[in-house]
Amino acid sequence: METIRHWIDNAPAAGADSDPTADVTNPATGEVTGQVTLASAQTVDQAVAAAKKAFPGWRDTSLSKRVQVLFRYRELLNQRKEELAALITAEHGKVLDDALGEVNRGLEVVEFACGIPHLLKGAYTENASTQVDVHSVRQPLGPVAIISPFNFPAMVPMWFFPIAIATGNTVVLKPSEKVPSAANWEAELWKEAGLPDGVFNVVHGGKESVDRLLEHPDIASVSFVGSTPIAQHVYRTGTAHGKRVQALGGAKNHMLVLPDADLDLAADNAINAGFGSAGERCMAISALVAVGEIADELVEKIAERARALRTGDGLRGCDMGPLVTSQHREKVAGYVDAGEREGATVVVDGRTGEFDADGSGFFLGPTLFDHVTPEMSIYTDEIFGPVLSVIRVDSYDEGLELINANPYGNGTAIFTNDGGAARRFQNEVTVGMIGVNVPIPVPMAYYSFGGWKNSLFGNSHAHGVEGVQFFTRGKVVTTRWANPSHGGINLGFPQND
């Protein structure tokens, strides 16, 4: 059975003798496929020390040479992305096409980072004062930490590390212990691309390793994606220890469907956004808000499509794969039980059915609820599974009020053929990422990803220009080289002349 180790100084690392291990499981079969070593604080210290040692040399490496490494990494990743997608499917369970799509979206951030020389250009002002020039520069922070979730083992880390590395930082990545292999695969690819030792390190682990990264005096910043309670912990602990922190939390994404919408289009996209990756996406649509008399027809269209989905092993061309662990499968099934008890109408029940897989996988089929009300747990909580709830409202204003009252503000969508209504919605809704007839409005790499309210802690979103600013800090240099006339002693505050 394979043992998945840490990656420190461009080589596999066993870690401390006291480091425990955890099972790695194929969620489609229930089979234990490997053991991952979990980092103690001592092992985290080893990885941070490697990153700290590598930082001065990488910081001082020219932009031209940094970009050459990035371009080589981009080419290698593009050539071998099917390998990475297969690893993701084997450990996460999402279908192979979805895994490949994840890698391609991460690749976009690598391509964005290849343009780092332009993005790091400073400003210059000649003769700001008499014979005095002023210019600005942006410089890297130092060793930075990335703590990533199980649901996107490749894409979410790639929101951060290409930009961190391109701007001259060194990295310690702590992926989810449920899906560890993608991070090691990416580390080996960086080595093949020519990245120097210590610039990109991987430690596997749980709470002990996370807390050590948050407290470590040599870690300059922390980037996190996960649930809102953990995001709050990461933000509070990291900032209390003097670090920059961007902590992206949970979501309860709404899709508002107006009476004039194309209902077939809306139904297709409700299926795509509700059940893709078995609902294990922070941008999944989990609450569909139907306005007016369209609800009956829309629910029937969604139900018809949901019943036709094929759930099973992600390597068999199925539409939807399993949930990531048996524990998570039971948690999601518990929410379905609760929704039924609380009075919602179960239109499509994913707790029963046949699944196209061998063994005992962690399957729960597409589940559709109707007549959901805001006090039900299936509405208030982030379920993170293939459960779509339909809430009926009488008007656009009632739907908007419902969305804005929600404590999460990650993503939302409106389906309508009315441009005025769409424009009003994008202006009035208190959510960070908005789709108009687009159900999963994940921004391109040159824009930034991030929500509002309890979906983000810290001021910086992921990737894009905000990502460049997060991984650098500014200096302003004021210079006088001309031979000035000496004006003698003057203790007054300097003034421009």
C-alpha cells in the first residue's frame, strides 16, 4: 500500500518519527488505497525552515528566470493534466471530466502568473519636488502558507501558489489529508520545471499542522479555503500572530428564477450547478428561488432531469460521483432526513437507488426538495452535497430580500430575459460573485475570486490583481541625486517645492 509522504526541499520527506498516518480512500469503491503521513508541529517547522532558507535566493532571482520556470511548469501541466485529473477522481470521487475541468481552471491562474513582470511594474514620478524623484516597488513577503480543502485538490491551491511563487515568495502547502496525492504530484512537476529546492513544500496533516502554520513566526501570510467556522479560526489566529490572512469560508448560493426566464435553460443549469461534483463545491447552487407561478413547472423540469442522472464511479462516464467519505455521506443523508421531518416535500430522493460502481462507495443520488422555508436546516446550513432546495416567493423583491438576509455572500445567479431586472439585481444583491443566466459565476483568473459576509474573512480575494497585491508589499522610494544647495538646519516637516 502506498505511503504518501510530505515534500520538503524538493524531495519526499518522512517527517518526524512521531507523525501518525491516516487512510486514503477511493470513495467510489470504499477501498483504502494508501496511507498519508500527518505532520506534527516538528515536521511543519522543518518545511518552514526549508522555505525560509530558500526565500532570499528566490526573491533575488530575476523576473526573467522566474517566468521561465513558470512557463515550463505551465507546459508540463498542460501536457500531463490527464494524470492529475485521474488522481483527483481516485481520491475525491468527482467524475473524470469534472476533474479535468478543475485542472484547466487552475491552469488559467498559472497562465496569469506567467505575466508577472507586467503585474509587478511600479510607478515613477520625476521631479515630484525640485530635483527629487519618487518611485514605488512591490516586493515579496517571504515564506507563505496555503491551507486548501478537499473539494478542489488542484484548482484551489493553484488559486494561490502560482502567484505566490511568481512574485518571489516561497510556499508551504497544507492540502486536505483526504486528497493528498495531487499536491505531491504538483510538487514533483515544479521540480521538473526547475524550481529551486525549498521554494515549494507540502506538509500533510490536520489541526496540529494548521495551527502550527498559523502561529509560526516565519510564515508571513496564510491563504485558506474551507468552512466558515474554520475560516474564522484561521483569520483570528493568523492575524493575532501578525500575518496577512485571506480566509474564504462557506456558502449558501441562491439562484433566482424570474417568471420570464427560459425554464428549460434554468432547469438545465439548476442540475449542472446543484449536482455537479455531487454538490461538493463552494459555488454550487443549493437554494433555488422560484418567483411566482412558474414554480410547479420548473420543479417538474428539474425533477425529470435529476431522475435521469447516472450516479457512480467517476471513471465510468457517469454524470455524478460519490461523496468524499462515508462520514460525509451520512452527514448529508442526515440533512435529507431532517428536511423531510421539517415538512419539505421530497421530490427526488437520493437516499435510495442503484449506483454504477463496484464495492461499497459513498453514494447519495441527486435530491430535490420543494416547499422549503427559511427556518429549515436544509436551507440554513451549508450541506455540501447533492441536495437542491426550492423556495417559492411571490416577487423579485421578496426573492432579493431572502438572498440578502442570508449570512453567506459567496455566489448567486439570476435567470431572466429582462435586462433591467438583471441590472437591478447585480446592483442590489449583497453577494461577491454574480451570474446572469450563468449558474456558477467563477471569475476568470485575471479577475479575483471571493465572496462577502461570512464567505470571506480578510480584505483580499483570491488570484487576479488582488492576489498579486496580497503576496507583495509596497515600498515608496524618494531620491535626490543632484547636488543641492545646502539650506542649513530645518526641523520643520518636509514640504514639496
